[in-house]
Amino acid sequence: MSSTKNSLANKAQAWSARFNEPVSELVQRYTASVGFDQRFALVDITGSLAHAEMLAKQKIISAQDLADIQKGMAQIKTEIEAGQFNWQLALEDVHLNIEARLTELIGDAGKRLHTGRSRNDQVATDLRLWLRASVDEISDSLTLLRSAFLNLAEKHAGTIMPGHTHLQVAQPITFGHHLMAYYEMFTRDTSRLADLRARFNRLPLGAAALAGTTYPIDREQVAHALDFDGICNNSLDAVSDRDFAIEFCAFASIFMMHVSRLSEELVLWLSPRFGFIDLPDRFCTGSSIMPQKKNPDVPELARGKTGRVYGDLISLLTLMKSQPLAYNKDNQEDKEPLFDAVDTVQDTLRIFGDMVPHIEVKAEVMKAAAEEGFATATDLADYLVKKGLAFRDAHEAVAHAVKACVGRNCMLTDLSLAELRFACGLDSRPELLGDDVFELLTVEGSVQSRQHAGGTAPEQVLRAIKQARSELK
Ligand code: ARG
């Protein structure tokens, strides 16, 4: 980015007539946003064209002015897309850079573009247009990720693993059921995104600096041209509201929180201590010192990046705290945290969308782990309850049996029927425990018996997947 010399910037700032001296170089650097708000270039042009069309239709500028503006903007767009646009720090931001170039190209018509508009409503419009396009991309990527979860869950509807609470083996579940839990989380994230999009898809232009404008503008026309669902109702709010950026970062934080939970599980499952899964080498890295290592860098980084997205949310909340109405230059600081949150979410979605279908499941290891740790103890208690024992008594009886097995270093299913009756303290009531209990104490029997909506039985998982598929379309 060149800072001045020959060019437009030398002709001084758009606002400089009121000043006796130019800003210092440090102030120029401190206050400029063009280094990062260049990302708005194309939406800035789109917004300007819609504004100019409205000005011409309302006879605020001439048809010739409009034609000149359209021609100039077409050239500027080409220059930007070709990477040939000369961005100048001295011109402060994306808006003044484009406007100055327009005037250089087409003369006076360029100077009339800003009629009835301020950079305050212009930047608020750019932000919304830019974020809207990002939200739509993210929503599509979320749909892809959700469908990757459905496919993997379908493949593993009957794959048995230990379910945990407190990271202790709790009860057997199916891996498909576990994956569908993430499907639910990402589905709620998708709906949060749609909610916030609907709230912010409104046009700020027309608010001008803060109080509106004296020209006979038609805001509805501009809103329609830019695919907004309507206009911002209040001009002060239109230029100063950044709720939508905060809402996006709140969405992003919750989404990343979900990703971090998944990541933590992937890291655990990939550890040889668990050994439940493998990931293709392209998602892992080695160690420069320990030749045997295969590190799950992608999930670890996603876990780490969650923190920076929370930081983006806190930055924006703090930025907006106590700001008096209406626009304040503080608001220029809204962009980098928002860009960072969008970029991080997009990259994370891309990489997980690519990785999830390639999670390699070691079904025998998962099943063996589910068979350890008395995961079916609750099933035994439920069995006794169905035979007539009160749940508390059943719980105690099974606890005795587990204790006996721990002492003998064996599993519940290793006991004979007589031994099990004795271990439960139920040898005097043989009618409570029959041979049919052993089928139930297997991990397969345990998951099979959870046959209700939202349960872990393979049929229920398949039903949930079918339902989800119909909603995903
Ligand atoms: N670059 C500014 C921003 O991002 C544009 C709006 C400037 N408005 C002003 N009154 N100085 O917020």
C-alpha cells in the first residue's frame, strides 16, 4: 500500500478543508482502517451502485451521473479483482479510497455519489452485506458437516462403545448415537445462525451520519435492490448498532464450544490409552524429536482456536459497552474481531467437513472397552425391578455383586447363576434372577433394550438419522 506521493491522497482528505494542518503520520496510521476493511471492497461497490440508482430515480443526480458512476465502478471492480488497485493509507478507509478513485476516473459525477449518505450508514451497510454472504457460506458448510455426521452415524448405528459420565464407563451406547449428539448440536447452531441473519438483514443506508437526510430518498428501493428484508427503523440505531456482529460472535463461540468438545473426544479416542479411532495422516503431524508420535493437531488446534473466538466475542461486547449514541470511531474496531471469528469458523468447518467422513473406527476396541467397568450394572438393576424388587433395593443388590466381582477380578457375566444370586444377596429369592438375565448383561442386550425415541438402540439411531435426513433437505 503506497502512502501518498503523486496521487489522490495528496489532494488532502475528504474532510480536510476545515483543518489547518494535516494529521501526523502516526495519527494517520493509527486511525486508518484500509489495511483491513479492504475486504469490504466489493460490497462497498454494490452498496454504492444501489444508492446511486436510487439517487437517479429520485432525480437527486442525473441519469448521466449514474451512467458515469456505473462505468467508473465497473473499472474499479476490475482493478480490485486484478489486484491492481492502488490502496492508499492516506485515504483512511475502503470507502474513501474507492470514492477518490471514482472521482479520478469520472470527475464530478464521482463527487455526487456521496449525496444523502455518510460513511456511517455506508460502513454499517457494508458490514451487513459482507456478514450476510459469510453467514450463507457458513450455513452451507454446516449443512455439509451435519450430513457427514449422518453418514458416519448410519455406518455405526450398531457399533458399541462405552458411554461415559465423569469420564468413567457408565453404560454401553452405540457410536452412531454418540455421533448423533453432535448432529443435534450443529443443527441448533445452524438454526441460531438463521435466526440472527433474519434479525440483521435490514438496510442502514438513509440514516446518513445519524439523523437521516434532507434529500427525498427511497430507502425501500435500496433495501429491495440489496436483498434486505426491510430498512432499519431508526437512523441513530442504524449507524450505531453492532448487535448483529456480537450475535454472530456468540453463535461462533457456541459453535466452537461444540467443536472443542468433539475435538477433546477425538484427542482422547486417538490416544493409545483409548485407541477407539484413527485419523488419516494428513490430519496429523509427527514430532521432531519422538519418531513414534502421531499427534492430532487439527482437533487440538480447534480446541485452542475456540479460545480466540470467545476473545472476539468479548472484544465486541467490550467495544460496545457504554458507547453513547450514535456512531463513534470506536466502531471501526468492530471489524478485526468479526473477521477473525468468521475466518476461524469457516476454516474449522472446512477442515472438519473433510476430516469427519474419514474417522476410522476401531469397533472391536470400542466394544471391548464397553465390556469393562460393569457398564451393564444398571441393566441388572432394571431387570430386578421388573421382577418386583424396589429400585433402591435392586441398586444395592447389584452394588454388592459388583463389589464381589471387583474382589474376584471378573465381570458380572463370568458368574454362574447361583454365584450371581449369592453375590446379589438374593439366594433366598431365586425367583428374582433367572437364566434370561445373561442375555441382558451383554452390551448388545443393553443397547437393544433402550428402545424409545432418543434412545441408543440401533433401530432408534437409524430412525433419528432418517428423521434428520428429511429435515436437512
Ligand atoms: N472507517 C470507518 C469505520 O470503519 C468508517 C466510518 C467513518 N465515519 C466517521 N464518522 N469517521 O467505522
